[in-house]
Amino acid sequence: MAIINVTPLMDITELIRSNSVNEGDVLLLEEGIYFQTVAVLKNYIRIVAKGPEVIFDGKGILLDAFILPDVVGIGIEGITIRHYRASGILIEFGLGHRIVNNKIHNMLEHGVEVVSSSANLIWKNEISYCYDGVLLIEGSTNNWVIENVATRCYGDGFESFLAPDSNNAFISNKAIRNRNNGIEMYGSNNLAYNNTLIDNGLGIIISQERDSVVIGNKIKGTILGTHFIFEEYTNYFVGGNTIVCNREKGVESNNGQFGIIIDNKISYNGDSGILLGEESSGNLVMNNKLICNVPENITDLGTNNNILNNTDKPCDPCESPKDVCAAFADESDNGNDE
Amino acid sequence: MDARMKIEQEIERKRKIIEDCEKIMEQIPAHLRPSQEFALNIYKKEIEALEQELMNLGNENVIKK
């Protein structure tokens, strides 16, 4: 195992391909501007920034900063990536990569794109002005997306794309001012836990298949809708979330079936707190605290839904969500503003 | 969003990126072109997989009808 010093003048793809670099080696990057795309074609290579000014700049013409195709256990740590035409880091058919503490901004595609890959850790990255912050697609499963910040992306903060993208966890991330959704979570048995989602187009969407869990998230200031459950999604669990001051509904189960909505605080939203749509059925709504959602705290248009033991408090006289939320607007929930 | 629409949008965006990259390949220094071509091939494969997914969705709809 070796630590190999790397400068911006070296072709890192060629270096990794050469006999000078072996599995387990660390490439320690000197500070400077790197103008290249790095394809990592060996397993267990660790690419580490020596200081805060290690910058990969695609100058608007290169596609990706790092490509990890069909390899295992690559570490990328502490690097700033900017101005690439596609994604900052593209993982394809990979396993067990560790993408940690990078700053990725101004991509035409995604901050991190994970294609048909599993068991990757994406931790503490700051991503802004990309399409999606982190995208899991084409059968990406069992990935950990933890404590990242995605701001001002043109698509979603964090996304698992379709039904095959299952068993992933989104934990303690922040999604702020993204144009589409804070978290778009298609697939089965995905987890969204303790995320903060502020001023996005929508909050969390769950769709396609069953069993996903949404716990302890804070969702505020969404424009188009807050928490949607689509496509006959079955056996979802939405618990312990704080959903306040969103322009539309708090939780909308369009046609979800056999879900549980429990222990949420849903207040001062500009439409119903919880809306169970006409095709929803067999859902349990219990122990939620609902305050001043307009026009109703709970609207049940479905069949066989069970509403039990919720706190259902209307607005006080002359109180409106708009007025209350204006007072919340100064809270310091801002992310990076690059 | 409808799955079909999601896939179509993803394909459309990726196609545009590929087209633009192919157009500007001449501007890219010669020693960096192999890595761009390598990346392009990955995106082309990704589009093929998404197109396959679209076809499967079409077949599912036919079966449902």
C-alpha cells in the first residue's frame, strides 16, 4: 500500500492504469486546478484532497469529473468539482464506494449519479446548481445517502428513480430551494429519516411499489405540495414528521393503500393538513397533531380509512396560515448559497 | 410523475448532453478525448437501458388492457 502524491499536471486516469498504482493505494492530490476526467479502473483506490483547494474544473466542456465503472470500494474525499457538462461523480455497476465531503456545483446533470450500483455511501457532500443533487437509477439498491446538502438544483435534491431503485436510505440530508422535489423516492422499502426540506417545489414523493418509511423529517415552505403518495403505493409509513407552512396540502395520499400516518405535526399549511384521495383505502391516520390547516385539518374522500385520536385544532379567530408563517420566515434554515 | 414521462425526460436530457458533447469534441484537447468518449459510451448505454425500460412499460400496459 502506498501514498502517491499527485499534481494537476498528471493524467490521473493513466496513473491509475499504470503499474505504479495498486489496490489500497492513496492518491493524495496537491491543491490546484485539475482539468480532466478521471476514470478509475482499479478497485479500492482512495483519491484524497491534500487541502481545501483541490478543484476539478470541467470548464464547461468535459463531461464528468470522476467515472467509476464496474469497480469496488473507491474513496473520493474533499474535492471541489465544478462546471462539468454531465455529472460530478458517475458510478456505474459499482459497489461500496465512499463519496465523502466533496463540494459539487454547476453541473448540467447530477452532483452524484449512481447507476445500477449498490452499497455506496454518499456522505457530507455539498451540492448546488445541478439537475438532481444525488440520483439513484436503473436498479441502484442499498445505498446510504447521509448528511448531504443539496441546494438550488433544477430537478430534485435527492432521488431514487423508479421501482427497481429500492432499499436505499436518505438520512439527515438538507434539500433547500430545489425546483422540483426535496426527496423523490420511488421504489420499495426506501427510508427518509431526519431530513430537512425547505422551500422546494414539493417535499417528499413516494411512488411505485410498497413499504417505504418516512420518519422525523421537517418539511417547510414547499410551493406545489408537501408529501405525496402515488400509484396505489401500499403499506407506507409516515411518522413523526413536522410539516408546517407549506403552500398546499400537508400529506396527500392520492391513492395510497394500507398506509400508516402517525404522530406527525401538521400545521399552518395552505390546504388540507391530510388529504386522503378518492381512491385511497385502508389507511390509518392516528395521533397526529393538526393545527390551522385550511380549509380542513383532515379531508377523507377515500374508503375504509381509519381516523383515530388526532388533535384537530382549527385556526384561532382571525388567524391564517399566511400570517403565522410570515413570522416563521426569518428562521435560519439556509443552506449553502454558492 | 408518471413513470413513462420520467423516463422520457431523462432520455431526452441525456440525449441532448451527448449531442452537445459530440459537437464540441473538437474543442477538447486530444489527450482528454478518450476519457470523454468513454463517458459518452456510458451515457449511450444508459439511454439504451432506459429505452428498454420504456418498452417494458409499454408491454405491461398492453397486458393490463
